Amino acid sequence: MSTELIAHPLLGLALELHPQVALRPEPFGALAYHYGNRRLVFLQHADMVRVSQALAQHPTLAAALAACEVDEQRWPSFAKAFQSLLESEVVVERSQP
Amino acid sequence: MSADKLVAQLKTGLDAPICLTWELTYACNLQCVHCLSSSGQRDERELSTAEAKQVLDQLRDLQVFYINIGGGEPMVRRDFFELVEYSVASGIGVKFSTNGAFIDAEKARRLAAMDYLDIQISLDGVDAVTNDAVRGAGSYDMARRAMDNLAAANFGPFKISVVVTRHNVSQLDEFKALADSYGAQLRITRLRPSGRGVDSWGDLHPTNAQQREIYDWLMAHGENVLTGDSFFHLNALGPALPGLNMCGAGRVVCLIDPIGDVYACPFVIHDEFRAGNVRDDGGFSKVWKQSDLFTSLREPQSAGACASCGAFDACQGGCMAAKFFTGLPLDGPDPECVIGGGEAALAELAAAPVAVSLKPRPAMDHTKPTRHPTPALT
Amino acid sequence: MGDRTLSNRGARPDSLAVMENEVVVTATDPAEITAEITEELLVEEISIDGMCGVY
């Protein structure tokens, strides 16, 4: 039961890709390049790409994951990945959810 | 480990470069003794402004994120700003590498007003004596003046790029201090025996002891120091240096030269590593995706003589440019192999008189003739 | 020799920041979930300067 898992705090946040980020599709997923801070990130799974692109359309990360039909068991991995993207500013918190 | 998987992905090549080097011109106001492109005189076959913009259009369509512009001295081109602005407007970030001669106060202000632009000023010594011995009289002052102008114009952080030689290894701390004093970022890169470096490499390349110094210094102080990932041949000395530690040539990066030739990287301007020309049918895109050279570079490379060495995993056999221009086989040790494999291989080569004359020379030489040219050997 | 140690370097743009692969196996306490959860590596950062072969 997922209530036994400690929910990652990021799951409840409204997020979006930073406006200066370009996503370039690749066979393994996508390259994300931030033109502002020059950081370059590999999104290593097609699901990670889909969720990244869906972020702005959903009230929370959890909602985006659910809408993209990502199995709940994988959510901790995704949350950790988005935490990393938040730290590199590839993804940012939305001011208006 | 995870990074191995990423590196393996990159070694098979991407559908488009992540970034690339574009030498805009072979013309240059300097005559650095180690110039990787043997620059000096403009080549009359240079790409026109229109042709250059067509290349930028293709790079935009490929979603190349960033280009590293160099030369020669790129600011010598009359359309320099036009091309840089066109690139940025097309969504392609620009870093350009310059000796700073043309960055006066007015240009510095113009550059400061531009976005998505990085500048890298070349400097090979912390004082005029050390620097000018390699880059020519007045070049130190030229570079410092450019840095001062950029600072005065509030350009923000620029990069100071140093080619590490036998004569400046002892100055690494001072280089760092100089960069810090400007709020700039230090970049140190490996000297390759390329271009005019073919002839000066023997005297300029770091000694074995100095290679250890470079490695130790990077491990201790290299946190904010860029290296262009050019020191992975030193990885057998201990834990790997930060970076991908792989050769990106023809796989994730490449060179476009002033006349539109596409090479695997700026250090191998030679027919052996020429993939095609942007003027060919299909342009840059076709060369990147389908050229025989790049296709073969994206296949697994043979470790050859290094296969039984425990360090190969760490050093990847070093740099193909370093091997090629010192006459060594590509599937064998780097000439600066830290285990000593390179020295042994070079000694063997030196002992075979015929082999020495077969050492590759750069494809072209745009060096300006000197006032008193040495008589041609007949 | 040549053993690569990669650590999560966080916010430095010039180094390889990698999320380490972990296999998380929960404790044998029956009150906890006993399913094995494998952590996926979904994001890897590299430096745009960290490509050998460009200026």
C-alpha cells in the first residue's frame, strides 16, 4: 500500500520546465539544455520526457505522473529525478498553480 | 555504473552534435607556435556570409545547442558580429575563443549587451615573458587589455583559456588567481601535437613529472576549473578526473573549418579525419549523420596494444590526435601515456628511420611567410 | 587503479553529477512493505564543456 511509503515532498508541488530550457528528443529519451545556466541534462527514459512536458498542465507532480500513467512504484525514482532537475533549475516551481 | 552507460550511449554517436567547434577563418593577427590550425593567412575558399548562415540554419534544425567559434582569430572576419547575432537569434548559443586583440572598449560594450554569448580569452602565461614566448610579442598585453575592457563593460564571467605547456605548469595557481581577480573562469586544456604544434610539441609538452603535477592540481583545486575534458589520458594516475573521460570527436562534437570541411575535431585537421564538406549535397547534416568517417568512429574502437593494460578502462587509450601526429598507431598507447607505454612506442618509432619520415603533417598550412624564409630543402 | 568514484556533485555545472543507482530492499519487518524497489536512474547531468574535441 502506497501509504506505507513516505511521500516525497516534491510530489505535491506545481512544477514546469524553465522557459530557457530546450528539449531535444533522443533514442534514449531526451537532452535538456538550459540556455541560461548552460547546464545539460540527459533524460534517460521516454516516460521522464513525457512527464516533464506534462508538468505545466497539471496541478502537482503527482497529478502529472498519474496522468502519464507512471506506476506508483516508480514515483520515488521520478521524484528524486525531478529534485535533481529542480536543483539545476531545468525545472522550476510554478508561481501560479 | 551509470556513467558508463551514458558514455556508452555517447560513443555510439548522437543524431546531432551537442555542440561543435567552428573555425571561422584561417586569418590571424598572431602566430602562436603551437596553433592547432596553423593559422595566419586567410584562405580564399572561406565560406561566405550566406554560406555560413546556411550552416547555422542546418545547426538550428538539428537543434545543436551551442557552437564554439574560433579560428584563426574569428573577430578578424567582417561579418563576425552578424554571424554571432544570427546564431543567437536562431537559438544557438555562442562561445568564441579569441586572443582579445579586437576587444576594445566599444566592442566590449557591444558584447556585454548580447545574450547567450560566452567569451574565452587565450592566455598561455601569467606574465608577458612566459606568454609571449609562445604567442608572440605584445600578445599578453593584448589579452589583459581585452579582459580589462570586458570587466569595465560589465560583461560578466568570461573564460581564460590556457594551453598547458612545460613552461606554465608551475603557474597554475597564479592562473587561478588571475581568473578569480576578474570573476572569470579558468580553463586549462591539453596541448596536442596538431597544426604548428606538430613541430613545437616536442619542446612544449609537459614532462611526465609535470603530468602528475597537473593531475594532482586538478584533483586539489580543479573544482571550478574547466578542462574541456582534455586530460582523461591522466586518469590512470588515480581516481578519474571529473568529466565524461571520453573522446567526443565525430560522436558528440566535431569541427567545421573555414572552408567548410568537417573534421572529427579541431586537433585532427588531416584527410584521415575529414568527414566531408558543408558545401556537399545534403550539407552538414548529411556529413554528420552519414559520413563514412563518423560512422566508423561510432563503432567500438579497438584497444589494440592497450587491451591487456589495467589502466585502459580509465584512460581509454588517450587522444587520437596525439597519437596520429606523433606517428603512433591509433590502437595503442598515447604518446603521453602515464604508464610509459607511449614513450616505449615512440622510442621504437625513432629507431626505425623510414617510419619517421612517414609521420603525418597537417592538411594545410596557413602560416604567414616570415620576412626571412628558410630556404626550401631540395 | 582506474576505479572511478562518482559522487553526486549537486550544483556544479562542470562535473558529472550522477544519481547513484541503488537497489532498495526494505527490512524484513512484516509491518513494512517487502517488495523490492529498484531505483531508476532517470536523469544524468554532464558539462557542456566536458566534451573532448571542442575549443
